[in-house]
Amino acid sequence: MKRTAPLSAAVAVSLAVGLLSATGSASARERPGPSHIEPVLYGTKTPYEPKGMPGRYQQPPEGFSPIFTETVARHGSRAMSDSGDGDAVLAVLRTAQERGALTGLGARLGPQVRSLLGAASAIGYGNLSGRGAQEQRQTALRMEQRLPSLFDTITAEHEPIVVETSGVGRAVASADAFTGGLAAGDPELTGLIQAPVTDKDLLYFHKQPQNADYQDYLAHDPDLAAVLAEIDADPRTAEAAHHVVASLFHDDFTASLPAATRVSFARSLYQLYSAAPDLRVEAPDVDLTRFLAPRDARWFAYLDDAEEFYRKGPALSGRTITYKMAGVLLDDLLTQAETKAAGADHKGAVLRFTHAEEIEPLAALMGLPGSTEPAEPGEPYSYRNNPWRGADVAPMAANIQWDLYRNTPSGGEPATFLVRMLYNEQETAFKPACKPVSAGSHFYELRELGRCLRG
């Protein structure tokens, strides 16, 4: 649940008032679920789809070969964190049923919600789903297919593959699924994949003591509270909530619900709606799309995106509180590449598994597409004035990959090292301050990245 966490209590109280006044597992190559998901409707819960086109990646400059790769990846699709939203929705449905106030559509919602909750409970709330494991395995296989010579070198030279996680169950399970995909693609890698190690300072930094100022921002910042309250108070929130409720309940029951309860109910239903695609393997028959019209789902997705934007993304113009803490992760990306280039270690790959709370700040800090524009004072974030979308910036299994290339010059000249970045498997330019090796190239000298990213 997001800021709707108090909804269960709010719904219970409001219903009481209203009633008084009315006394009256799968293989790595399986592709679960439908392929027509509209990302904008699901925000950061959008299941992963790679953005790159196989066979259309730029070739490195002549003479360069990959010698190392490293990633930062969000965990894959997962179950919702708890049953709170489902419990809130079911509480209203039970009361409406007792009063004979369910429409035909409303009568079909309860079984769907119970099935979804049952599926989430079966794998454990917050845990990686079957779809999430598939996302990670498939991403690993595509990595191998993009970099066959690198993985040949890793096996030939017995270079270790280092695995780091936040220590949270879904991140650890994502690491296991990803490395399982690597091993399935090339069994010789099995003995080279190291056991996952936990590094919370690196991969769960938003919760660590050194970022107490960020935690205080979330809890107490008046500007944050004011802009989110302004967005929530938009009349379109109440309108969308009324559309949702009116389709599920008879008019007299709908009228008995206070406006705040309608909003609470609709937002909880939206949370379930956006979580359902992530549980497609465990709950294949659950389809909540009929219970939220696309226009209403899009509005509630916007409300969630606004919260993500201000809490984890570019946020407020002139302030860096939401993303400066990702510097530790950017520094590690650079350091690992530089260490490999210097010959100071023999790692073949470093794989990191983390959360949206780390991916979104890192994207903002690095100036990745869609994460470059903060909101100006007096102009709250909206889909019209800002390109930031949770589905693009940090969908489930979102990933940033750096591939390090080296040449072998003749005549005793020092080697040159180049880096190519993929963002959700699409070749992506570094921020404008970083200059590629040539116009339009996605390859950058490593020393240039050190200059422009550490500056």
C-alpha cells in the first residue's frame, strides 16, 4: 500500500457512519500473461519488457572487445506488500452485499479479490512471483546472447561473477533467478557464480542511518506534504472514485458513502488492479480490468506516479534530497569498471539486485531519459508538463547495465577502455556533459565518464 495505508480504518469508520445514516513456476523462455499491457495504467508495478531490439545494437569501434559487465537491477514482479488494500475492498463489498446493494459487476469483484489475495498469500506477501522469476531469467539469457565473447572469456579464465543484493527476500530471489538463467544458458558458469552477499549501504540506502535527512524529508517536509495534498485534492480524484463506486453499487448505497470513503475504496481497488499482472502465474484467472475504466485507472496511476516522482525521483526544482544519496551506487559503478580496467581484480561481472527506491534516485542522479526534469514551484507534476513515468523509469525488473570494452593496441601504447550503457536493455546515452567517442555513438571512454559523472 502507498499513502492509502490508513484506508482500512477509514473505510470502517465511514461505513459505520454511512450505515447509521441510511438505516434504513515456469521455464526461462515462458512469457506469462497478455502482451497488451498498457504501461501507463500500472506505473511502477508494470511487468518488465525489454526496450532494446535484438540485432540492432551498435557494434563497438574496431578492435574493441567486452571484458566486463555490471548491472543494477530492480527485483522482478512480486506480490503486494500486504493484504491491506484487499481487506479494505472486501469490507465494503461485504457491507454492500448484506444490504443487497451490489450491481451485477460488483457481485463479481469479491471472488476476484479473494483469488488475488490467496495467490499473494501462497507465495508470501512482498515476495517474488513466478512472473518476476521469469523476467530475471529471460534478462540473463539475453545478456549472454548480447555478450557471447565475454562469457566465453569468463568461463575460459575462470573469472568470478559477483552477486550483491539488498538482503530483502525478493531481491535475493531475483538474484537467484537471474544467475539461474545464466547457468541455464551456459552450465560452465555455475561454479563461477558466487553466493549473493548483502550490502544495504549500497542497495538499500534509502533506509540507512546515513540518509536520515531523506527519511525526515518523507516524514516532515512541508513542501512535499503540500504538493501531494494539492494533487490528491484535484476534483478529478473524487470524480474517478465516483465512477468506480457507481459501477459496483446501487445508487442508494453509493450515496451513503462519504466522498473520502469512495476515494479510499477506489484507490485500494486500483492498488489491486495494478498488482494483478505481476501475479499472472499464480492467479491466471484474475482480471480486474473490467472493474476500473481505463480513464479512471489512468488517473489513479497518475496519483501513484506523482507520489513516486516527489518521493524518489527528480522531485522539487533546486533540491537534491531525493537522489543525491544514490551517489554511493554511481560511485560503485565507476569504481568497479575502473578497477577492472586497471587489472586490479579479475571479476567477469558484478550483478546487483535492489529496489525502486534505489533505481529511481539513480536514474535522476544520472540524468537518464524521463528523469531529468524536476517540478517547478507552483507547477505540480503532471503527465502534461513532465515526461516522468514510473512504468518507464522503474518497472518491475528495471535494470541499468554497463559493458566495459578494451582494445589491444600495437606498439606498446596503453589500452583504451570504453563503456556502453543499456537502460532496460536499450542503448542509452549518458548525460550531455559526457562526450561519446563520436557523434551518435553509445560508447564512451571510461576516463571521460569518470570526469563527467564525478564532477
